[in-house]
Amino acid sequence: MSQVDMIMSGFGGQGIQAAGMLIAYAGMLENKYVSWLPSYGPEMRGGTSNVHVIVSDEPVGSPVISEPQALLVMNLPSLEKFEDLVMPGGFIIMDSSIIDKKVRRKDVEVFELPATRIANELGNAAFSNIIMLGKFLAKTGVVAVESFEKALKKVLPERKHHLIPGEMKALQIGMSM
């Protein structure tokens, strides 16, 4: 890996910003150069939310990603907004529980994960973003699973640390898809 650029997008409340922060923090724990650039509407929950994350072995020149290698989308408006930006040969991971449209492009790899359905089956809809990240980590190897778990312990407030075993199970499920 020299650099991995990712945009993750969905509705506010789906854990988009937290997911990006987890990848960036895990990269920092591995002494990599990282950038985390959040963007969200003023309405927060239910509004649009996206995050640009870069993890690199070299210093990051700009936090803005114009042509990501990876796009993780958790709603249809995000797919429609960002699909054309993905670099040829890149990949899109989409939550097929929520998005009922197919990716138009033929020059990118597409992974359709029923992340929200699986998260609900696990008993916590909030795990859907972690399932998506599991596939992203399996595809890129951008950070180690151990670093991701350490990032969970740092990023999640202590009152939510009881969720970490479930988060790690969700991550493993995503990695295996």
C-alpha cells in the first residue's frame, strides 16, 4: 500500500463520520499519514453525510479526494452523487438493503452487501457501517484488524465499549463477504 483514498457516504445517523474516523485513527496507530475530512448537512440525522479518508505511507498533500479508489455508499442519493468519481479500476461497496439500484459503470468492481439487514439480524442497526468497513478492510488491507479494534477503544466513548465485541463480529462478517 502506498495510499488508499476512500469516500464513504450516506444519511446522517448511519455512522458515516464515525466509520471514517475509525479508519483514520487505525492508520494513525500504525504510524501512517492520514486525512479525515467530514462533510454533512446542518440537519444531521437524516441529512446527507460523507467523509473523505486517506491513509498513506507518504505525507498527504490534500484532504479532498476527486477520484477515490473506493466508494462506500449507504443510500441511493450518495450512489448517484459519487459513482462517477470513482477511478477506473476502483471499487464500490454498497448497502443493498437500502439501495435498490445497480451501479451503471462497468469499469469498477462492485460489492453489494445487505449491511443494514445483517446489522439488524445481529441486533444492532448501528453495525451496518462496520460491516461495510469490514469489506473495505478485506479488499484493501489498509489497516490491520488489531489496529481497528484499538481504534474502536479510542474513538468510542467508554460507556459504549460493551459494544466492541459486536462491532468486531460485524467487521468479521463484512470481511468474509
